[in-house]
Amino acid sequence: MKLTKEFIFPEISGEVHASTLLELDNDCFLSAWFEGTKEGRDDVRIRWAMRMQNGRWTEPGTVPSVDDLPHWNPVLFRLPSGEIALYFKLGRKIETWKTYESKYIPGQAEWTNPHELVEGDESGGRGPVKNKPVLLADGRIAAPASRENSEWCSFVDFSSDGGRSWQKSVEPVSSVDVIQPTIWESAPGILHMLLRSNCGSICRSDSYDGGLSWSAVYKTELPNNNSGIDLARLNDGTLVLAGNPESKNWGPRNRLNLYISHDNGEAWASQELDSSDCLEFEDGRKAEFSYPAVISLVNGGFACTYTKHRRTIAFVICKMPEHVRFEPTEGFLVF
């Protein structure tokens, strides 16, 4: 199957990072990311663009801001009502993050003024922290969440009323720091999460009671350099994961891989998605392909976005009939 890549906008002089992706009708897509002079500065805002049927991206726009504080980690999700929600974090320090929600206004290419997702929350952020929520078989929304206070830990926020209110799950017991989970449901009530960690490996936890309880976090054989990952479960059950193939804590992000599993994450095959032989450029910026967002396409296949050198966002798409199983093959990238 052919996998094609493009860029949402030309490289900028500031920084962009932490993209999110949502499939719309008629081969259109929405993407969002944060953008400013540098991550964590007060001018960082949430930016967005739409990919039209003709394959062209619109000029990026800006989601209404909350105030003059850094905006972080947008996450797009289609609610059961059909509305498109965008969640993001706000705060100068990660441990003081608050989560805000804005909704897309159809036909106007605009967003509503953001409101706090869980009013009065002081925990360091509720709701999705980087990766997309999942609509479960029982109708609940499961949002992968985490906090970074004195310790890093992960949990899931559940909503049984279409996203109007949220209930925090228990936190899986972990002997290592884990954040930014990506989750999937392999069968009704059976949930799994893969987690970014500081131990050199992607970690995992499982729930067999719909998220009421979770297994202790355990290491997988997949590498992780303490950078973001994301996963999507395709229509045929195939798992498509993207992440950096490095195991050093805070190691380089100059390579990004796809990992494919046909057995619910027990075994994986890998394929390079992007890379650079250079670790650092003459202007001092580091080579970086990171923070992927991966989604399953309604009619088969998958798409993803990721950061390129903090200067632009790459978009990758692989369309295929539902009866064709995705297999990584040498040299399948088309630029």
C-alpha cells in the first residue's frame, strides 16, 4: 500500500509542536498544533488548518485564546453528538495546567470561546493530555490523561454524558514515571494503554472491567526516549503505533518509526517513517520528528501528523480497502 507525505504549511521561524488530527467527511481533515516563538512562552497559541477535498491545506488560523499564558497540546475529537471538540492545556508551568475546551462552528471556519473542561480543577489538568479520546462500545468517552506534579502518573477520564462531565479513573500502579497514554478497546470492556516513560521502554497497562481497575504498569519491548507516542486501532483490529525508536531517556528524536501489530500488541513489526542523519543544524536547532498523532480512517487505512524540526507539521496518509491488511514494506514512502 502507498503511504504519502506532505506538509501542512511552509517552515516557520518560530516553533510548532504537538499536533492533533481528525478525519472529516469527503476526504477532508482537521489538524491543530501549538505555535509561538518557543514552547512555553506566553505568545504560544493553538493554531489549526483544514485539508480540503483537493488535497490542499487552508491557511492556518488561530483558536480563540484564554489569556496571555502559554497554550499547549491540542486534542481534536468528534463527540457522540457529532460536534467537534478541541481540548488544550493552559498554564505557564506544566504542574499548574488547566484543561480548556472549544468547539468548531460548522460552516463558519471558527471556534467557540474556550471554557474550562472541569471547572475549578487544580490537579494539573483533566481530560486528554496529548492523544485522542476513544468512544467505547458502551457509549462512554475514554480520554487518556496524565499529570506531571511531584511525580508523573497516568489515568483515564471517562464521560458517560457525551463529554459534559468527567469521572477520573484510578491511576495504574507504576514503579516508573509514565505520562501521555494512548488507549484502545480490543473488545467491549477490555481496554489497554501504552505510555510514554522515563525507563527506556514504552510501558503498558490493561483493564478487563471497562476501566474501573488497571493492571500494574509493565514494560514492553518497544523503545521509548521519553517522547510522545500515539496509536490507532484499524477497522480490522490492526494496531498502528508511531514513536521514536530510541531507548535513552531524553534521547534524540531524529528518527520516527511506525510499528504494526496484528495480535493486539503482543508482537510488532517496524518501518521507518522519517529520519535525519544530522542531530543538530547550524542554527542550533535539533533535528526532530516527534509527537505523532495517529488516526484510523473510516474507509480503511490510517493517517498521522507529527512535528518536523519544530518548524512545520507533516501529514501522512495511507488509504487501503478494508479487506487488505496493512504490512510494512521496504521503501513504501512517497514524497
